[in-house]
Amino acid sequence: MDIPTVEKMVYAPLLEQDSILLAVSEGCSYGKCAFCDFANDKYTVFPLEWVKANAKYLAAESGEKSSLFLLGQNSLSLPTAHILKVLEFIQEFFPKVDKVSMYARAEDINSKSEHEMLLLRDFGLRALHIGLESGCDEVLALMNKGTTTSEFLEACRKLDKLALSCHLTTIGGLGGKKHSATHIEKTAEILNLINPASIWQLKLLIWPNTPLAEMREKGEFIELSPLEVLKEERELLARLELKNCFFMDTTVLNKYTLMGLLPEAKSSIIAAMDHLITEDSP
């Protein structure tokens, strides 16, 4: 058997940093987002024989860990039968694992029937991490995200109905200067409607050789400064009315991490943001 190797940097959500990491695919099946470096990667699905062999190898190193994350930028796009085989391997080699999670796009969730999703849940799937990025349809279209806010809502409501946890990523500064206000307003609106289990807010990075880098070079996208991104995020957080949602940002001013459970930690996080804004302002 020709064994594939995962040579690129491994990407997993912050909340999965202590989970077992099992690769099932590499790259993204969509791969067209204007801001995303994964668009330059070849999308690869690893053979089930390799996944099984890798799972067997990892089992000897996993210790007492009870959670496992399936690596791949949207592993839920794989056929349900394929994912079920992977989940069977996990049950076989990791008897202590009681929570499996993975990345997904909204259309991956919407394209699967409730019956399929329930099957996956019955075999151990407990959480999905989804890149919302923005709640503004204009920004999503500008970034060629390939989905709309209504499709995100449909996907997240399906997860809620099936008792599957929904973890969202948002990107500060994604609207640039032109769409900053709308990006914040609409993102807060959809987050309040979804009430995800967690929000991982990240600062926009403009990668070389991406459509967004070209847009910036042509003056079609004006990037926010780190301080402007923090002010934007402060406004976003002030608008959130969420319950039992873990909020985190590991990119504040490119050097700080702020996190806490909402709503309890909301005021303290905002106070920390205000302090950093005052300290960093000219």
C-alpha cells in the first residue's frame, strides 16, 4: 500500500489541542475562499486502509485521552459511509474516546439527511467546527465563501435539533474598512441567533498568492490595523447576548489571548479590550 504522508502544518481548533488528531483528508473540498491559504493545497482523501493503520499506531500513544479530532479542513464532506468506517476504527482502537469532532462547511451539514447525521452521532460524532467568518452576506460574497448566512443558520439549527455541538470561527477585519461596520453588526446578529458552544475569533491574515492578496494590491481591499481589528471586536462582543458560549481570541494585537465563558466573562473581557485599546492608541 502506498502510504500518504501529512507534510503540511496540522490545523486543529484551539479547543481540540488536547484531543487525539487522526488525519482523514488534507486541504478543502471547496478551496475557493479568497482569503484562505488552503486554496493552494491539493485536496486529498486518505485511503481507509491508511486511516486504520494510523489509528492503530496512534492508539498506543493516546493514553487516557477521551476526545478525538478528525484532521481535514471539511471532513464532513466525505461520504457518510466513509466517515462511518472511520468512526468504527475509532471505536475499535480508542475505546476510551467518547467525543469525536471535525471541521465542516455549512453545505456539508445541509447536504446530509437527518438520518445520516444521527448515524454519525450514534457512532460517536459529538461536535462540528464551522468557519462562519462573517454574518454579512456581502462580505461572504466578496470573499467567495460559497455560502450564505441563511445556509449557516439552516446548518446550525440542524445541529441543535440533533444535539450536536456547534463551534464557530469568525474573522476580525474580514470586511476591510469598507464593510467593517456591517461585518460586525451582521456577525453579531447571526451569532445571537445560533448561540454556538464556542466562538474562536481570529484576526485576518492575508496570505501571499491568494485572491485577497491580489485585491489588496489593487486597492480593492483596505486592510484594518491590529488596533482597528481590536476596536471592531470590542463592538462585536458588546453586541453579543449569548448563554454558555466560550469566547476566545488568540490574535489580539498580534500578541495577546483573551478568553472566557459568556455571559459571565463578557464585562471582564471588554474591560481588558478597553485597557489594550487605551494603551495602544496614539
